[in-house]
Amino acid sequence: MDVLPTLWFVVIAVLWTGYLLLEGFDLGVGMHMLVSARGDKERRLMLNTIGPVWDGNEVWLLTAGGATFAAFPLWYASLFSGLYIPLVIVLVALIFRAVAIEYRGKHHSLRWGRAWDVALGLGSFVAAFGVGAMLAITTTGLPIDANGDRVGGAFTWLSWQAVVGGLAVVGFCLAHAAAFLGLKTEGEMSTRMRRFFRRATVPLLIPIVVWVVAVQLADGNPFSWGLVVVAAAGALVGVLGSRRGSDGIGFLGMAIFLVAGVAAIFTAVYPVVLPSSLDPADSLTVANASSGDYTLGVMTVVAAFGVPLVLASQGWTYWVFRRRLAVHHIPDAHPVVAAVRR
């Protein structure tokens, strides 16, 4: 077994897990601002629950992409060039989402706020769908040849697996965000999100279950199937805990479901990092797609110092902003006087 390539395969899997776990709920909050909020104050309340952490959560996406580029350049090149158009769309969606979060409160009018709410909600949906489609493709296959080049037109990536993967992440984000909002808010908002979580979680998780089971049927092993059982148990514990009034158990259950489910997928496909749907012999693996041992060794030393600092910083942020919020904490909207008089 190639130790360093395998280590970095695990690290990248952990980075994607961290991204889906943390960014998952704030992408879901963005979507809930369109479909679940009642009035401007509730939308502002939702936005305030993720305000201190959303940009830090996106670091996991950047780090996952950067680690893939450095540790597995052939995987990065084949995947990102093969999905050039959808990933550009995802990038635009993330830009709209970030600008919406920053600009929503810059001007006081219902039309202004509603326009940015739509940008935030749609940006969150497109980003979640695109990331899910990409991850589904990297675990189920892309038509690549022996050189790692995509075969076919610009939309050959658009398969049923990509659609299921996109819907899987969208569904998880909505359910995960409901658990998060139930935990992070109080009053009517918390009650309604708790009700949404209890009723909608099972149907929302159907696409991700289809994705996980499809991967297991194709490449599963006893250990990965065991992780599937753990994931199912986590979802069950989360729903039952929420029904008994424990928002913390509901959120924890969703976290267990995600961590075990993603681990089951990556464990099943290892050592393949990008399967070829044309010929399995052309698939990229941790052995033929990785950088040299020197590069991976330097990356390991840097990560050993950097990752704990990032985790400590992000953990401190969540601790500082741990308290629940309610509508009465949100002041009435009012015009802001410019700092510089014209």
C-alpha cells in the first residue's frame, strides 16, 4: 500500500466531510430563507445564525480543492477539466451567495432585501447541487480515456448519478439546516424547524441513500457496509431525538449520518479516485494519480502544524457564537446614515 497517497486520500475525504457537515447547514439556511421564513425578521434571524461562521465553513471547500490539486494533480486535472462548465456555474453561485450575505443589509427596502434573498437562496441551491453532482461523479465514474481526458461533449458528465448526487446534497442540506436552526434559534422559528425536521428528513435523505447504496452495490466491502448501518442508525437517532425534544441529538444524528455515509462511499471506492465509465483500466487511482513522495511528505509536515490551528480557530468561533437567537433579538430595519457625507 502507498502510505502517503493513501494518507492524503483519507485527508481529502475528511476535508469533504468537514465541508458538507459545516457548509451543509449554512447552504441549507440559505435555501430555507426562500421556502421556510415568514417575513423579513425571520429571514434576518436565519442569516444571523450563520453570519459569524459561513465564510469559515467555505475554507473547507478551498482546502479540499487545493489538497486535491497538490496531492493528486491528475485527479484534479481530469475532474475539474471534465466538469469545467458546471464548476464555473458553482463558482458563480458561490459568488452571488457571498455578495448577497454581505450586501443584503446595505440598503433598507423590501425590494432590495428580497432580491438578495433570492440570490442567496438560488446560489445556495446551485452550489449544493453542483458539489453533490461532482462528488457523485468522482465516486461513480466519468467518461475518461487512458490520458485522463474527458471523452464526449461538454455535458457528458450529466448522468443520472450526477443528478442523484446533486439532489442528495440539496436534500441533506435542507434537513441538516432544519436541525441546525432548531438548535440555534428559539421560539416560533425553533418550533417550526423542529417540525420540518421530523416530517421532511426521511424523504429528503432518499437521494443520498440511493447514492450510497449504488456505490456499495458496485464496490462495497464488509467494512463500508458496516458504515452504512452506522449512517442509518445516526439518521434514526437524530429523528427520534428531535421527536423527543432534543435538538442537540437531532443535529448530532445528522452529523453521524453524514460522516458515516461519506466514509462508506470513500471506503468502498478506494483505491480508485476517479473511475472511468469507458474502461475500468483507465480509472485514476491513488497510485497513478498522486504526486511524488517528496511533495506529499512536505504537505504532511505543513498539515500537521496548520490543521490543528485551523480547527482551534474555527472551534473557538463556534464557541463564542454558541447561544440561541430569537426574533426579538433582531432590531427593526432602519436606514443607515452614510459614514461620509456627500
